[in-house]
Amino acid sequence: MWLTDYRYASKDGDLPFQTEMDTEFLLEPAGSQTWLTVKQTGFPHEAVADDFYAACVKGWEDTLASFKEVAER
């Protein structure tokens, strides 16, 4: 499943760069479990995007940890 054509919104305003981003979600059976892989693409290579990239990594880590906690209840 792909998440495309979305807009970034922040209390800090617009991003300081232009980009088109996509997010792919892949679910794979693994015995009695399921693996979820999230792949987000479209980050610029310029340093101006470094803080945004780091925030996205942290955001996905927190989100996936919450998913895991709920699924294990």
C-alpha cells in the first residue's frame, strides 16, 4: 500500500525545501507474526532537509512503537 499526494503540515510552517514524498507500507507474513516495513522516499539530499529527516525518523520510531504496544495487548 502506498501513501502519496499528501501535504506536510507543521505548527512551524512550510518546509524550507520543495519535494514530492511517497510512503510505502509493506506487510509480510512471518509465521504467526506479521512484519510491517515502512519506506518513505523523496527526501532532498541537501543539508536543509537534515532536521526534517531526523524528525521523520523519530516520528516513525515513536509511531511504530505505539503500534507494537497496542498489537501486543
